[in-house]
Amino acid sequence: MLFEYNLSAQREDFYNITFQVREAVVKSGITSGIAVVFNPHTTAGITINENADPDVCNDLVHGLNKAFPDRPEFRHGEGNSAAHLKTSAVGSSATTIIENGKLVLGTWQGIYFTEFDPPRNRKFYVKVMGE
């Protein structure tokens, strides 16, 4: 089953979408399988990381900005090459295991939509497969 979700990303940030992915699993009725979270945008990503301390997400944004700064030699006409680089580093999808009708995530893990070119209205998909 395929589920589509919308997200309003007003700033560069990591947006916790774990609730929506869990919701998709419940609605699917799948008890054993996988959930693939996919983002169809080229300046935003999907990742799994710590969800206990919000400073981790702040540090990740800061670190990615340091690792991939905007540079005057970039030639892309839209001027968002740094966002494309961050997206390539983070990736556009994540896969999680489903067992007993629940996501298998570590104690501190959450699923995040990462916005690198705000403000944007975004969407992401959750594909739930299994039995």
C-alpha cells in the first residue's frame, strides 16, 4: 500500500515524520514486512537519526551547512547547489522493518524529512509491503 503525506517546511530543519510512518503501517494492516519512506524532491531528504534530544537535529543542520556551504563557483541557476549536495549526502529514502505490526526502530531513533531549500510545501510517500 502506498500512502502520501504533505509537509510545510518553513525553515531548513529535520522534521520528525515517525508518527506518519507509524500511521501508514497501522492503516496498511501489515504485521510483518518493510516500510519504505521516499521523498520525490531533489533538495530535501529522508533519514533515521536520534529523536530524544532536539539538539542533535540542530547539530546536524549546522554540520551539514559547514560541510556543504554555498560556494561562488557553483553554476546551478537556481542558486541552491548546497541543498542538492546535502540531499545527495543524506539520501532520498529510508527503509524500516515491520514486525508484529510495528516499526522496528532503536530506542532513540526517529524518521526525519530533511529540508534544505525552504520555504517549501513538500510531500513524501510511505510504501508498506509484507504480510
